[in-house]
Amino acid sequence: MPDSRRRATSGPQPPHRRRTDAPTGRTGAPARRPARAAARPPRPDRLEVTFLPGLGDVVHDEVVEVLHPPRPPRPVPGRDDALELDLPGWDDRVLTLRTAVAVFVSLHVDVPRPRSLVSGDHLARIAAAVRASLAVAPSRAFRFEAAGSGSPDFTRLGAALASAVGLPYAPDGGELVVKVRRGTAGRPGTDPGWDVLVRLGPRPLSARPWRSVDYPGAANATIAAAMVRLAGVRPRDRVVNLMCGSGTLLVERLLAGPTAAAHGVDLAAAALDAARANLAAAGVAATLTRADATDPACLGDERFDLLLADPPWGTLHGSHTDSPRLHTDLLGAAHHLAAPGARLVVLTHAVTVMERAVRAADGQWRAETPVRVFAKGHHPRIYLLRRC
Ligand SMILES: C[S@@+](CC[C@H](N)C(=O)[O-])C[C@H]1O[C@@H](n2cnc3c(N)ncnc32)[C@H](O)[C@@H]1O
């Protein structure tokens, strides 16, 4: 069904932008006003949520829980990193998803070439999607992500869209990303058309505002959020992040909901400084301790219900030689620190080493099937273990 028909019953419109709210260029100059403010096309209902491959189930569950779509999200055909959903009247709650990399307004346009996107209704629909994005989070300029985005067709489309929306087109530095990609082939012999995706927000959701210190080897925040969801968020949990580095797992757990206690442990003073800065930027608090997290006595008599860790994996912190001992000792110390019924969630790239450590910890920890994630050329796994 063409999008124009699907959108016949769309949700509430974004508020019309007052003149003083108009987006400005990077120089601070007021942007041009929309060419046509009247008779705007309806706000698009369809969203595409992108994520790191492997996290699809966790992202699906979070989308359902947070956004309550009338029908469950479904995979985007041919993709392992995106879900689509129809959500009439969506609002800025979409920006609160923690396991997603980004959320886009999604349009399908039945044209054979991108050059036709500039014409009539198509441009108006794309402009409506950009306005809907700006209504939930401002951006100063937009750019295209598309094959051939430097071509004259895209230059023309950029100029037309800038004029329609009143937002500068900055091909090399626009914050607001507009992706244009081939549509999914439908019936054999028919043209697949084009998908246009307008990101919500000037940055991906995965770029956390709380990350004030970029610590080498820091965990991806969407993976950290997935670890937290896999373990379950329980307000009475006493939480410890062993080998906490700059505190990504700890911050994501604290932002997910209240805890009874929160601790971070690392050997390196620089790591704890980074964690302290990130916790403060996130507006959350935890006790940080400089200690060897493979020492069962590292936190005295304290016991924990949720233990989170991403041990070093040999390139930035630690060494490949140390890895087997480190993983084995981590599971041993974690068992000592764990209260009855505790969960331990470990993110590691050292899969063979971890599998061996889990087998050796039989009787202490019971492991669920690990979740394999694809992140920037690495394939770490998330292990959820329950204390025996
Ligand atoms: C992969 S980094 C953790 C990154 C962290 N999740 C973040 O987001 O910044 C591993 C951390 O383990 C710490 N570490 C290594 N061996 C340790 C040990 N025996 N006890 C405590 N911390 C250790 C390192 O100092 C490093 O900060």
C-alpha cells in the first residue's frame, strides 16, 4: 500500500514552529522560513529503529514496553539491524529508547530515481518528516547519507528541501541525517522505489550526553543498556560493576531505574576518575573503589544482587595471556560477592576463554545462551549467569 494511503489517519501534527524558534544556520543567522506553511502533508506514522545486529530481541521488547505500538515492531526486510513500526501520534518518548542506535521517520516513495524525489508531493512528504523530527529535537542543518549524495540530483534535492523546511543543507556537516536508500523489492518486475529516512535528533541515541570522558575501551552504551535489560531492572537490587572502567554499565543501570546500592570497582585511578565524571554528568551516584576485582575480598562483606562486568580483552587493557586467569578469577570473585539468587552479566570478546571459565564455574554459576552482538567489526557476547 502506498504510504500516502497508509497515512490517511495520521496522529497529531507537530506544533507549528514560531518565528523565534526557527532553526538557525551554523553561523547563527536565522534560517529561511518555510516556503509553504499551509496545507502541510500529515506527519508520517512509520518509524524505523536501528540497533546493533544481535540486539534485535532486546530492542523489540524495549520498543513494545516504552512506546506501546498498536502492532508489534517487525524486522525491516533484508536488514539485521532495523525494526519498523507504525506509531500514530508518536512523541519524544521515542528518544528515550536506550538499546537503539537511532530512530528515523520512514517514508517509502514510489519513484524510479532519487531525482524524482524533488517533485510535487514527494518533496512535501519528506519536508513533513523533517519538520516532525525538528519538532522533537532541533538541528542546525541537514545532510544526506546516500549512494551518490554528492551528485547534482542530491544537490538539487538538498536545496529544495532546505527551502521547503527552512533548515540549511550542509552536505559535509549537517547534524540531521536524511538517508535515501533503495526500497525493498516487492513483486518481481516492479521497481522497489526509494526509502527516505529522517533521523530523530541531531545525534544518534547511542551517543550519550552523559559521556563526558571518552575512556579507551569503554563499552558501547546500547550494549550496556541491553545487558541491564537482560538482567532485569529491580529496585531492590544491590548493584556492582566490576572492572568498571569509565562506568558505562553502571551509568546505564542507574539510568534504567532505582537501586538499593551501587558500586564500581577498578584497578586504575584514571578509570575511576572517568567513571566519576560520567556518573556526575548523568546525574547519578555510586560508590567507587580502587581494588582488584578478582580478589573475592575486594568489597569486604558487601553482597550484591546484580553484578556487571566487561573485563579487558587484550588490546587496550590487559593482555591475551592474562585473559584466561582473569575471566576465571572474575567468575570466582563474583560468586563470592553474589547474594543468593544474584545475576552476573559479562560482556566479553574472549569467547573461547569465557566458555572455558563458565564450564569451570559449573556449580557456582548457571549460564543462559549468550547473546552475540556485532559492533564495529567486533563480535562480543553477553553472558547472563545465575548464581547456583
Ligand atoms: C574493557 S575496560 C572496561 C570499560 C568500561 N566498561 C567502560 O565503559 O569504560 C576493562 C577495565 O578493567 C580494569 N581492570 C583490569 N583488570 C582489573 C582487575 N583485576 N581489577 C579491577 N579492574 C581491572 C581496567 O583498568 C579497565 O578499566
